[in-house]
Amino acid sequence: MQLISPTYWKTYELIDSGNFRKLERFGSVVALRPEPQAVWEPTMKETEWNRIATVEYIPTSANAGKWKKNKPVDDSWTLEYCIENDHKKKIFFRLALTSFKHVGIFPEQAANWEFIYSQCQLMQQPQVLNLFAYTGAASVVAAKAGAIVTHVDSVKQIVNWASKNASLNEISNIRWIIDDAMKFVKREIRRNRKYHGIILDPPAFGHGPNGEDWKLERDITEMMKLLSELAHPQHFFLVLNVYSLGLSALVLENIAKTIFNGYHYDYGELFVADNFGKKLPLGAFVHIKK
């Protein structure tokens, strides 16, 4: 089992973590947000956190909240990342202060982006499917590597956000689909479609555009079985990432071992270390390739 962390961030840092919160810098914006995994004590004092934080997320219910601005800041801004630490491979993302705590990017996913980019570069215009695709960071990375991307998410506003990220990077080789991921995959199987790469970062719970129900522990095995039918027989890779407090990386290994028998795979946990060396776990992953 591997522990991996992004290494090329210049515009993001996890400053400190603890007391179920994290203090992060996204470009010039320092955000203070809840973090259920940060059960330890922070290194810096509370007064220092409050002095540094540009904005602080205040929960108002289990699934919503509001941002308190400690300093003047726009509601949206742009962040850049260089794949392989190469300025010729620079990509841009539009970030925003949302009512559901997120800002439009998960920085730990940069470790997966590097894998996605390297795999796409091995093929000529690979067909890549990105499910539960959120604001499209992985779609942009794959497209930047020359892939023809099908981007699927169930929320229209989020797909619009992803489309803006693609435009920000002058990328046009992405097909945008607003649909339930499971239903879309089943239709692609009936169409006899094959993909060279599949990316999915499913939520613990979710709903499709027509009220379809998704539960990670219940549905992930069926989903992976279906995805094995979409795998290109010659060249193929898959990235599965999950963020669920109750799901071990060993579960993902067992799924890979039983469904993708004969493929090569690596599995483990993603983490980001704060400036004091405390490692914040941020999900489990499995990388599968043929």
C-alpha cells in the first residue's frame, strides 16, 4: 500500500491542521474550513489562524454554510498548476466560495492528475471517460495530454463550472454530459463503446438529475464491474478515488484484484502534509493499467 501526496504545488499549501479544521492557501486566499479527519491539535495558536485567514467557512447546517470574510476578497479567483512542474504544461482553474464548503478543487488530486497525464501521453488521442467529474480538473488534465474526454456529472451548474475551466485553458476536446453516472455507463455498454482511460471520484452519497440514488459502499462494486466492460482491450488505465471515512484502501485493492484480474494496479491513501509535518489523510485510491 502506498501513501502519495502531490509534490508540484506552488500556489497551494496546507498551512496548519487540527481541532477538526484546516488552514489552506489557494493563491492569495487563505481559507479556514472544517476537516473531519483532523482530530489532532493544531500547531499554531487560534489567534494566529484568525490573523492569517482571509475567509472562514461557518456551517449553518449539516450540508450548508456561509463564508465569513476577514479581509476583502473576490467571490471567485483563478489558480494555476504546472503538470510535472513544467511551466509549458500550465493549467488554470476557476475557484469560488460555495455554500457547501468547497472552492472548486481538491488539491490532493494533483497526485492523480500526474498519473492521468502520464498515461494519456502514452497513447494517441485516447478516449477518456470522467465520471462524477465535478468541476473538471481531471478532464482538463486529460484533455491537455491529448485525450478526447467525455465528462459526466449529474449537476448542471457544476458541469457549467467545468466548461468554464476548459475555456480558461482553451480546451475544446471535451464532451459534456449531464446524467446519472450508472445509467450513462450502462448505455455506453449497450453502444459497445470502449475507453482507453476511465476516471471516477464518486461521493459517499449522491443523486442523479432525475433523483437516482447512489451509495458508495452499496454501488461501487457494480460500477467497477460495468466499467470493466468499457475497458479498451489493448491500452487501458483507470483511476478510482474515494473520500469516505469508513472505506479502507484495502477495499479498493480487493475490488481491483477481483474485477480487474490480470491488470497491474497500485493502491493506497492520498494525503497532504501541513507546514509542520502533520499528514492529513484525504482519501483512498487505486490506479489500474494494462
